[in-house]
Amino acid sequence: MSAGKESKALIKDIRETLKLGKHAEAIPKCQRLLKSEPKNAMGYLLLGAAYQNIDKVEAAKNLRQCISFTEGPATVALLGLANCAPSNELPEIYDQLADLQPEQSLDWLEKLFNLASDSNVAPFCFTVLKTRVKDQQNKNFTKIQEYLGRIWISNDFEIVPEDTQLYKTTIEALLQSSEHSAKNVVYKRYLKWLYKKQDYETCVRHACNMTESHPKDVYGFEWICKTYCEHHEQSEKVLWQQELRQPILEYAEQLLELNPNSNLALLVKALKLFAEGQLVASRQLALQAQKSHPAYKETLELLARIHMELGAYKLALQLWQEIGQKNDAYALCLSHEKCVSKLKEAVTILQTLENSEGNIKSLARCFFKLGEQQLLQDLHLDELSKAEFVLTPTEALQVIGNCETFEAHLLRCKLHLAMKNYSDALNCVLKATRLRPHFAECFDYLGRLYPLANGDFSRARKCYEKCINLNPLAEEAVDALSYIYQELGEEELNETLLLNTLSHLATDESIRLQYKLGLHFLHVKKWDNAIQCFRIAIKNNSRCIIYWESLGDAYAARGSYNSAIRVFQKILELSPDNNYALLQIALVKTTIRMYTESIEDFDTLLNRNPSYLPGLRGAAEAHIGIANSLKSQNLYGRSKEHLQLAVRHLQSAFLQPEAQGMVWLWRLSASIFVQTAQFPHSLANLDVAGNLAKREEPIAFLSQKDLLQLAQRFYLCALKLKKNTYLWYELSLASYYSAILIPENARSHLETATKACKMAIKERSNRWQNWNLLGVINMHSEYENLPLAQHCFIQAVELERKCYTAWTNLGVLYIKLKEVRLANEAFTRAQQSSPVYTNAWIGQAMVAESIGDREEAFDLFRHCQQFDYHPEAALGFAHWVCEMLSDPGSRNKPHIKHAISHMYGDVYALDAINWYVQSEESDANAASLSFQGFLYARKKLYQQAIDAFTRACKLCEPGADRDKLYTNLGYLYLKIDQPEQAAQALNTVAHATFKPVIGLAQAYYRSGQLQESYSIYNSVLSNVVGHDDDKAAAILVAMASMIYAFQGEADTKTLLYQCVLLKEVPIQALYSALALGILHRDNELTLTIMTELNAYAFKEEYCADISYLTAYYILINEGARRAMCYLQSRIRMFPHSRSLRNVLLKFLLDYFFDDQSYRMATSNMGLIALSLGHTIQQNSILASEEALTTIYASQAVSPVNKTCSMKLLQRAIRLNPTDQRARQLLSVMMANT
């Protein structure tokens, strides 16, 4: 077979293989074919077809080879390549296929358009279509144009100048052929391009078309409005405005319906209003437009021109600076400034501009403000400008003559105002205002002139408001209107005014207004805002002392006292002689109760300036503060000293005539007098300058009564200067205190108090304190009117539901009326309102007393001690502590026992009653003194108890109570071993009972009057035998001790036998009998009594005494060693008994001290006895007992450890300095050492 036939057969085989879809098998066959015929186009075509579904890159490669070896059009290869070529090659392939297959060219063009959706390929597609669109004869020209336009729109290709016409033609054709929904995007691209090319006529025409085809789309309306806003003043406006099919305002209105915040539509309306002279309305719309688009130049320029027309040159200047234009308008605005640098800048700009009339006038204004008179003279000014800047007011008025222009009228106003012709100035400015009703400066002058011409502040306020509405930065108008608002108390309006003004100013320009706003916030108690304003002001001017002072005031007002002190200290660093800063530091320290430091600061201040009234007042208040603090601690003497110092400072203030017209001086002095009068009687006095007290002597000593009278006179002086409810209230209170402290004139003082209180209510009937005081006055026993008092208290609690004072007083009233339930409810409301108000708890305690709940009353009075001292609480608690301690059934109850033993209720009660007696002084009653004596005696302070009972006996009326007091007094004298005084006190008892009689017998016995003592015992014994064996036994034991002293053993045994034969023999009788038997070797008596004592042998409280007596019985009969063994056995039975170990220790020291074998045991016993009392003590140990045990321990240790023994002796001396035995032992030991 020839090579050609073989190739054809192979090609046929390859085709059959491809038809069967065996592409992988076809590839080797194709390669074999190409190996034999390297330039066989069909081989490359078939190989490309074989690779189509396996490897498109290889397929494309072989198809390209096919095209290169094909003679003529390679349509089939191109078709294959269209399926596997990379996307960037496809535009060229589609272009060739469109030419090779004319009948399918539209399909290939469509594929070309679809391919353009890939942004990477779109430029190639665009190039192909742009080339084809040049052939207008092409049957597919319209479609090519459409596809080109769409690609142009979707990809936003750059339009070079040579393509401008093509672009317009293509886009306009696209607009005609596109569907309605697609035209929107085309219009947006096209209108933007037309406006950029400054083809405003075409742009407006198509924008109008868009508004008709898309009436709900804002885009067409916006381009129409934008064109108008930016080119309404240009000469070519007629050309593009002819394209408008409606008035421009119609388009603006339609745009606002679609977008109410459209800045372009608002600006169109603003421009129209500005052209019509409606400046305020135009400004409002322009401001809305600026809010929507803050940086739009046309809006800013319009606003600047509006502000200039309104006279708001500062606002206009800010806008010109934002725009960046330095033209004649900018220079005009600069000429109205006060800053020298801005005026010089205006001069520089104006000198570069043409010499128009307006520019020359602006230049003259700058020279006038800068004081450049020579330069001003050199200018060519018109008559009006000369009158304003060159001539005197009189000459200027003559030059102006009868000129009726706006400028002439306004200038006449200024000239008349300078000459103080207020009425003429007002008439002139009114004429000027009629000519230009929207010029801010006219209303500024109207606001100034109305008060000066006819005192019309109402119109002045309206004019200032109008002026600020036109020009928010009219500084003088802002200051004047702010002052008016403050005077009228319209703080919200003032705040709005200042904030609005600040919103138009930069930070560096707003310092003064920031400070003014800070003062406003300080006035309305918005402390944080005030602090922020002052800090901004200081940030821009840190050397201004006033700003620092105001910041310190704001911190102090907010309660940030440490910050306030630091600020005022900073002021002192900047200005060391600043009195205000030092004053405020002292006042802040007074506020936070650092009274001592505050007084030091006031002293420093007054040393600099002795007549500085604020310093004198502050120093007085500081002394009053520390006096009140000391008074709350019951330190009345020191408190009175500070009140005296406060009076001295106020007296220095009275020496200054201007101070005598100040209410605070009279009021503060009167309050000091009232406070001092409430001290204990011995301290209720002051030294006051004689001229103040209307005395002849230089320094008058004023008693309690004098102080109260002077206080009332001072309050009346204050009321003459200024009448208010607080002064009437304090006068009424002073009169009420006078009624209490001066009872002989109580009724007249109460009448004065009532009248003053009614005046206080008349001045301010909604103040609950006034009603409360009137109620208290009507509860006084000399002026009692309980129904009226109840009405007043109810009125007070209705005004203030949480008024705990009035609720408490109402409760007291109900107790007085015996309405216990209502009283309890009233006190409960008071407690709910203030849980720490002492009087409410006292009231509840009184309720508990009235219903007989003793334990509840005790607990409530105990709770009152947690609060400040109150005399009623002190007396009540002391009473109930004494009551509970006196009643065995009550004091043994667990919670009462806990309150007294573990919570030291008796100690608190003693402190409370001491404060009460100290406060009341000579007015302390017998009950309080008896409580004091009882509690002192419980604490074993016998001498103080004797003093208290002695005072109580003097105050108490004869009767059973006084007999009890004298009985207690007699026993206390016995406690301190003063039997003569005890006998004297007990003999004073009028109706003797068992206790005072027995006490008297003891007193006689101790004083050595045994016969009298025995007679008393004998007479009492005959009365109690057979009735009270306990008392009889006690009397027999006492009588036995006396019989033994002067009649001997036999009669003593008889009496003791009688005592032992009683049913309940006292253990003291057994002790006496046993001791008598041991002393007289009466073993029969001793054994009998020891048998009786066996009942007590195993009770720890008796173990020491029984062991002591038994040991001495064994000592006498069996010897010392046997007695020691007995004591050891008893210690093993009671190892924790301190007294039993003392017995053994004393026994060892007496009988085994010289035995060396017992020295260590004796030493250990002494140390154990000493330490045992501290580890297990249940009750208090007397210092004398502790000292005695320490001496015994020292003696026991001395043979073993001399140093320890000496230390113990020193300790014993410290425990009981009056014990001579310890001192003697120590001196002997030191001498031996």
C-alpha cells in the first residue's frame, strides 16, 4: 500500500475511533500519523479533537498547528479552538468566525458580548466591537452598537477624546434600544460623563428625559438641581435652562418628595429665596443642605453670603476660611473682627484688590480699628465713611444730614448713642431696622437702647433674641441676653443660648463663653458639666487665676473635696498671696470636718488680713464645727472654749460698719448664744463685748438667761434686715429653749415662740419643720394644747412622709394621751424613715414600759446606747440595768445575763449615767444619782458611789426611798472601813428595817462599840427567832464573835450550839465552831462540826476553807507531814482551785520552808498558784489578792531563783503599791544580794 493510501486509511480509522469516543486510543494513532507526515493539518485537527476531553491545553496547541498548516480558511480548527482556547484568545477567534460564518455572525457576536462579563477579557472584546462598529453597513450594526454600549457602561472604560462622539452615539443608541429597567444605569453613567465634559445642555436634556422615564429615581432630578446650583449665575444658563421642561423649583420639589434630605434640592430652594431677599428662610434651607452634605462648596458659599447679609460676619468668615477663598467678601468679614492679626490680614488682602467703594470702606474700617489715623486720612472716602471713621459725632451728624439710607440711619444711631441721646438713637435704629429687617446689628442696638430709653426690658429681651437668631456670635448680645435670662431665672434658656453660641466657635475662640457656661452649670448644680467647661478654659489659658478658682469651686460643690483642695493649692503656687484660694481651702477642710487644719488656715488668712469678712465668718464656723464635735463627745468645757473663740471672730466682724447689714452675722452670733445656753449650767456663759450686749463694761459676762435674751434680740435684728421662714423658725426655737431653761418665765417665752413659729408658717407653709416646732411648743406643760399639737404633727408628716422627727413627736403625744397602739405605729414610721434616730427607739422603749414588757424595754434602751448620747436614753438604760441587777429572777435570764456579763451592759450604763449627771450638774435628780451610786458600787468604786448616794440623799424627800439611800450609804462606808460614818448614815434612817439595823450593829462592832452592837443584835434576834432562821443564824454568829471577845469560850459555844441547832445552819457558823474547837483543843466539838461539814466537802467553792481548817486540826493532832498529805489529796480532788493551792503554798512556807527537799516543790507550787488564777478565772480578782499570791510565790521561788523572786516582788508592788510587806521583802533580798 502506498503512503497516501495508508495515511487516508489511518485518518479514517482515527475518525472511527473518535466516533466511538475512544479518545485515548485515537491519540497514539494521530501521533503515528503526524510522525510520518509532520505537516498534516488533518492529523493535528484529529489530535486536537482527541485531546478535547482529556487535555484542553494540548488540544489548543494542536489546533493552532492545524491552522498554521491549513491552506485557506481553517474554520473547523477555529471552531475546535473556540472550545478549548484560553479566554484571552477567544475574542479574536470569535471575530474570525463571525467573518467566516456570516450566517452565524450574530451568534458569535453574542458570545463575544457574553465573554465581556469577565473583566480580564472585557478590554479585548471592547476592542473587537469598537473596530466592527465603524462599519455602519454591517447588517448587525445595531446589535454591535448595543453590545459596545453595554460593555462600555458596565466596565467604565476610559473615553479618550477621539472616542467622544462614538461614545455619545453609542450611549444614545443604547438608551433608545434598551429596556426600561436597563436605562437607569445607562443614564447614571451618561449624565455623569456629560456633566464632566461640561456639556450641560445635553446633560440637562437627558436628565429631563430620565425624570420622565424614571420619575421615582432621584438621579435625573439631582443632575438638574446640581447644574442649577453650580451654574445659575453663568451666562450660558439660557442654553441649558431652555432644555428644562418645568420650572427649576418643580424639579426641586419632586426631588424633596423622593429624598427629603437632598442637599441639592434644598440648595435650589435656598438660592431662589436668597434671590427674593428672604434671608432667614434661605438660611434655614441652606443649613439643612449643609447638614446633608457638609463640605459642598456652593452651600458654604451661599451660607457665607447669607450671613454677611444678616450681619453675621464672624460666621461668614468661618465659612470663607473653610472654602479657602480670600476675596473681597473674605476681607470684608475680616474687617469686622477685633483681633489685630486678622485686621492686618484684611489690610494685606484689600491692598491687592481693586479700589472699589466697598473695599475702600473695609480698608478704612481696618485702619480705624488699628488706630492708623494717617493711613485713614490718605484714603478717598465717601461722606458717610468719613462721618463714621474720621469726624467727631457732632460733625458726623451734620455731614450725614437728612440722608435716608440704611447705613446713614444706623450710623446716626451709633453717634447718638455715643452722645447718650438714647431716644434719638432708638428712633434712628428703628428706621434702619425697617429698611433692613434682617440685619442683626440693628436688633443688637435695639436691645441696648430700649432699657436706656424707656426701661423696657421685655422688648430688649425680644430684640436680643432676634439678634442672636440672626447672628449667633453677636458677643455683646449673647452676654446681655444671658444676663437677662439669669435675672429672670430662666436657666434652661440661658444654657441653650450659651451652647448654641459655642457650637459656632472653635475651641480657641470659645474660652470666654466656655467659662460663662461653666458658671451657669455651677449655678444650676450640674457639677460635672461645670468642671468640664472650666478645664477646657484652663487648657487654653492655664495662667488665668479666675478659671482655677471656679474649677475649685465646682469640685467643692460636687463633693470632690480632695480635688478642690489640690486646685486651690495650685492657685497658691501661681499666686501665693491669693486670699480666696486660702479661704476656700480652709472652708473645704471645715466641710470635711478637718477642723484643726481648717482653723490653722483661717489663722494664717486673718494674720494677712485681719478684717477679711469671709475669713472671719469661716473661722467662726470652723470653731462652731469643732465645738459641736466635742459636744457630741460630752467634752463640754473644750466645746465652750471654741464657741468663745467663734464669738471673738464675729465680734471683729461687727467692728466693720458694712458687716452690720449682713444677715449671716446676726444669725450666726445668735445661734452660738443658743448653743452655749444649752450647756450644763456652770458652762452656759460667754464673755461678749459690752457694746454688743448693751453693757457699760468692755467685756460683759453673760449668763444662760442673758445669752438667750441676746440671741432673741440678734434674731430680731436679722429679721429687720431680711424676713424669711428660717429666721422666724430659729427665733421661735430660741424662745422655746428659753421656756425650758428659764422655767419661771416659761409662758411668756412660749407665747413669743408661738408667734414667731406662726410667722414662719405664714412665710412658708409647706416646710414641715415649722409645723413640727409649733406642735412641740403646744405640748409644753405650761402651754399645753394637745389637739393643736396633734394637728401640727399630722400636717408635718403629710408634707414629708419620711419626717422621722415629727413621727417621733406624734408618738410622744400619743403616749401622753395613753394611745399606746398609735404611739407604737408612729414610732415605727419614724424608725423606718431613719433607723439611727435615737428618739424613735427611746419612744419604742417607753411604749414597752407602758405595756409592762420589761425585757423589751431593757433591750431597746440598750440599743439606744449605740447612737449618740441622749439624756433620756442614758437615764432609761441605767434604770433598767439597775432594775434587772436588783431582781434575781431577771438577772439570771440568759439574754439579760449575756447583755450584762458579756456585752458589759453595766459598764455602758455607768458611762451613760455619768454623762447624764455631768450634763445636768446641780439639776441631776435623786433617781439618776442613785443609779450612779448603785453602778459605781457594782464596779467596787466605793468612794464614787458614796459621793453619788450622798448627793441623792440630800435631794431626796424624807420617806422610804431616802431610808434606802442612807442604808446603801451606810453599807458603802462599811466597805471602805469607815464604821463611824456608816453608823452616822444608818442612824439617819427614819423607819429602820432588818438591813439598816444589822448594818448599824456591824458599824458599832467595827468601831469598837461592842456593847451597843450586842444590844442591837440581841433586840433583833428576839424578833426573828422562829420566823427567819437564816437571819437568826447570821445574828447568832455575829453575837458569838462579840461574846468570845469579852466573855470567853463557854458563852461563845452556847451561842454557836444554838446556831447549829437551827434547821438551815449557815456555813459561817460551822466555820466559827470548828475554829473555836481547834483553838481550844475541843476534839469533841471539832469532830461534831467536821461531821456537819462533810455535806460541803465536795463543793469546790468551800473546799479551800474546809481544807484549811481540817489541815490545822490534823497538824495539831497528827503532825505537819500528815496535814500536808491531806492537802495534797484535796488538790488532786480539786486541781483547778486557785485558793486551795494558796492554802497548800502557805502551809509549805510555814512548816517546810527550811527543808531543802521541799524547796523545788514549794517553788513549783507558787508558780502554779500564780498562773492558775489567770488561766481559769471566772470572776475578777482584786489587785490586793493578786499581790498577796505574788508575794507567796516570790517567797517560794527565792531559794531556787533569786532573780525570778525579785521580779515577782516588783510585780506585787505594782499590783498593790500600798502593801509594805512586798517592799520590805524586796529591800531585804537586795541587801542580801
